[in-house]
Amino acid sequence: MARTRRGDAGAKVLDAASRLFYRDGINAVGVDTVAAEAGVTKTALYTNFGSKDRLVVAYLRDRDRRWQDDVDRITADHASPRDRILAVFDAYETWQSREGFRGCAFLNATSELPRLDHPAREVVRHHKTALRSYLQTQVERLGTAEPAAALAGTLMILLEGAAAMAVVEHGAGPIRAAREVADGLLPAA
């Protein structure tokens, strides 16, 4: 095996782990498999990440960063808070239509990592809290009669429930239905 520079090895490991953990599941994929897929030694994997748990944390942080970038890009073209909220539903539909969709990587990780003190759980909490906070900020800007926190919570339930059902049904129907409900809950522009 050709030597790989340290920074290159970390990027290769993270890329391989992201594909494998999402496709096959965190518990089903060992570090040997990740290293082989990345084309690096197991030593290089441990040099860059220290442990499988820390690699899982890095995988989820990277997904969170990419998701935040997607939401920022998708919602930037929408002037009104209402349209920004509905654009998040559109982003979920786009996301679930991608090849190999297996649901929410964050919820999948939570189901695979039952220890409440697992470090990846904090990344999941951060991800979901950030999304709910974004929705709440948009709802506050709408000036609805309903408390913003309550409506943001309802929107999160719609999004998360629809994403789970999209896995079961292998289609966009649940997310489209959730978007329609959200559209009805939001005051007209």
C-alpha cells in the first residue's frame, strides 16, 4: 500500500466512513472495513481519529455541517420566513429522493448507539436543536398568534415523522403531505 499523507488519510477515512456508516450502519462497519475502503492502514485511521467512537462523532459533525450548508443555500433565495420554512420541507424531499436514502443519519445513529452518554448523541442533539431553532426563528419572524416554540415543535414533528415514513414507503408522499400540513399551519404571506 502506498503511503498516504496524514491529512489525506483523515479525509479518505472520513469519506469512507460516511459512505459505509450511512449505507450499512455504524455497528455493522468495523474500523478494518473503513480503513480498507479508504485505502489506508488501520494505524492511519487511529492516528487521525483515535477511536471508532471519535470517527462516528466526526462523521456526524461532517453530515451536520453539510446539512447546514444545504439549508443555508436552499433557503437563501427565499425572502419570507414562511417560504424559508417550506423550503426546509422541500430540502427534505430532495434529500430523500437521493440514491441510497436510508433515512436520517442522526436518528439512525441514535438507534444504533443506545448509551445516553455516547459522544455522538451530543452531535445528534446539536443537529436537531439547531434545526428546531432555525424553524423557531422563522416562526417568530412571522408573528403568529401561536407561541413560536410550540409551532416550531409541531413543524419538527412533521419533518421527522415524514422522514421516517419516507423510509418505510420509499417515496416522497409523506414529506409532501407534511409540507401541505405545514403550509396550512403557517399564516399566509
